[in-house]
Amino acid sequence: MDYSRRVGPPIVSAAVATLVLTNFAMVMLAHRAGGPEGHLFASIWPIALTSTVAVILVMSLLFRSIAQLVSELEAREALAQHQALHDGLTGLANRALLEDRLEQALHRHRRSNEQVALLMLDLDHFKQVNDTLGHPAGDELVRQVGTRLQALLRDTDTVARIGGDEFAIVQAHPKGEADVRRLCDRIIETIREPFQLGEREARIGVSIGAVFASETGSTTTELLRQADITMYRAKAAGRDCYRLFTEAMDADVKRRDQIEAGLRLELERGTGPHLHFQPVIGARGEVVGVEGLMRWTQPALGPVPPMEIIPIAEECGLMEELGTMVVRDACAAARRWPDIPVAINLSPIQFRAPDFAANLKALVEGEGVACGQIELEITESLFIDHGTLCAPAIEQLRAAGFRFCLDDFGTGYSSLNCLRGNGIDKIKLDRSFIDAAARDRSIAMVRAAVTLGHAMDLEVVAEGISTEDEEQIALEAGCDALQGYHYAWPMPIDQLDAFFAKTEAARISDAA
């Protein structure tokens, strides 16, 4: 706002009015004194002139002071407006200005179908720079990234810093998808070049998600959301790359949100998910155990597999509630068949919870089940990624009587190390060990694993058995037990009694 134009004219008008009134007052005073007009003017003009000059000088000084104050006020307002719309570290546009520019671009898109693209950028390995070189170096890196990005763009484009190491670009009227791809390639190549941070050199990458305004009507909020989704897809693809938005990505995110909302609601109500149980069959055909496997059918989505449920529960903090449900279902099966061990799968996240071992022990005993009847199935990733953190909980659980089974044995990178000193009682060979098409080789591989397990006093189970040929390979190699669709699909708890009776009758018949 130009305050000088608003304040200046009133000040000048006030000065002129003051002069006129002052001179008029002097004339009237002299006239009342009774002297002739000539004598009157002759006697008062020095006073009038002096007062006029004095008033002009005072007004000039006053106007100059006010003009200076107004100028400072305008400068402060301009600075405040700039700070409100720009990032303090890089000088680039901030989120507010980005959204304004994006809204303008979308308005042109709706009016004249002028294309617009939004790119969301996140620096790869930025935290490592902060951790190793310090936050001042991280700030300098962000400034240099902003400078490089700005140099790649046209005057009609907008680059903004919208977070710690996040940037966004509004690319105005790109010439199709190829134009956006070229810009993404140039950004990736530019960010790959080393950054000089004082005496140190840093190398980073960037993950980019790009989205076009939709012809069906995009909004600023929707484009930002879609670009963010796409950027995380680029990170999931290995980082230092870009991805273009597709409707399938949006569908995946909406599905995830539906799963989370449904999972949260049903856990609160106690209506799901629940365990189905798959029998484990001994070498002589008898049932030697069951494994509880999570099953959940969501009304809007249908059956949701555990591989979707578990990561979402871990991300949104529902593993404690989900784990409690799993344990209670397992304990219900254990009470029903007190002579059969019941196995459940545990997530590494659960082991990191405070007092996990004590709480699990109390929950199982509170359900009226001996801890020794519950087998805890874990994977090698627990030892590889969380070994130090999980070791105390494992020791406490073993002391309470729980048995441990190493699932998917042979798929990790440190199988032998996992068996040493970690309190494992049983291993389950991954189904990749058994290939009926390569019978001799499979028997040799399985026999080697069985020999290793038995040497360490471990029970060996072959899982994923789906055909009679696979069953014969596992038995010939010396496995202690078998599990898979060849025997039974996971079933609700109330169907197991019939299966047990049928299996026992068949075993007795075969023995006879």
C-alpha cells in the first residue's frame, strides 16, 4: 500500500488552511484596533510573513518526518508480505505461495485447457547429511538444492520449499508427458552432482512424484495429495527416481485407508479379524499341532490377506490390540485341545513394546492356558533387524515356558546364526526347498537342513506342502512334520473337531 499518496495531500491541505486562517486572524485583530487599512497592512505584514515562513518550515519538517515513517512502514509491510509467502532459508516460495500459484494455473487450465503439472520432491539420504555433518550443513545443502532447482526452471514455473527437505514445482503449460519426464530427468541428474559443504562433499538423490491436472476437474488439495502419493511410490521403488501418477496408486491409498478404518472399528468392537487354524501333520499321519493364521473379510473389500493387515496395523499403532486378539483366539483353541501346541505369528514391532514379555505371559495365563502350549513363530528378520532390542524379551518368554519356531527358514541371510544361542525349538523349512520337478535335488537340500536341525536338537517342519509328491520328498528327507493345503486349508475353530476325528480315523485305518 502507498501510504505517502494517502497521507501527503491531507498534510499539504492542512498547511495551506493553517496559513490562511492565521493571516485572516491577524487582519481581523488589526481591523478591530481601529487603524486605517493601509496602516493596518503596513503594521501586520512583517508578523504575517514571519508566521507564514514559520508555519511552512514546521509543516515541511513534519511532512518530511511523516514521509520517512510512511516509507519505513511500507518497507516493513513489503518485508512481512514477502516473509509470509517465501521460505526463510532458501528464499523460494513457501506452501502458501505455491498453493496460490497452483490455483492460478488450475484456473487457466479450466478456462483454456492449458496443461499444468505438479512435481513433489523429497531428498534422499538427507538425514544422513544432518547426522554426519550437522544441521548447519543440512541447511546449506537445502539452500544449494533450491538454487539448482531454480536454475532449471522457466520464469513461468514455480519452485517452493514446503518442508524440511521437501520441494514442489508447478510446471506451467508443459508440452505433454515427455516434457515432464525430461524435467524429472534433469532434476535427478542435477541433484546427483556433489554438493560442496564447507570442506566436505555430500552426495544425495531425489525422489519425485509428478501428476497432471485432470480434465475432469482437479483441485489444489487433490493435486498435492496425488503428487505426495506418487513421490512415496518413487521412494518405495528404490529412491533417486521419479514416478508419474496413475489412478491405480490412488485406489491403493484409498484401499489402505479403508482397511485401517475397518480394522480400527472392528478391533474396538471385538468383531475381527480372527484366527483360522491349519493343522500340522506328523510323519505317521497324526495331528501334532495347529497354526493360527489371521483371516478377515471386510464388508466393502472382501477378504483382506494378513500381508496387508499387518503392515497397516504396525503403521497406525494397532499391533497391541491386534496381538491381543490373536493371543485370545489361540488360547481358545488351546483350551479346546489341551494336548496340542498352538502356534501364532509375532511381529518384530510387538517385541519392542514395553513389558511385552510380561504382558504376554499374563494374558496367556489369564486365559487359563499354560505358556508351554503356545508356540511363537518368528522370522529371521527379527534377529537381523531387531536382534539386540528383542533379545531380552525372548529370554523372558523362554523362561516363562513359551516355545519358539523359526518360520520361513532358509530365506534370510543368516540362518545358521539365527539357530545359535537364540532359544529356537523348531524350524519350518520354506516351501522353496521342495520342488517336485527337481526331486533328487530337493531331497538332498531338505535332508541337509533336517540333518542340521536334528544336530541342534530342533524339530523340522516342511511347510507349504500342496501335493502328494511334495509330501513324499519331505518324508523321504526325514522331516518330523508337514503342513500345507495338501492336508487342510485354514479353518474356523469349530471345524477342527471334525477334521481331527477324520484324521485319527484315517491314521488308525492305515495302521491296521
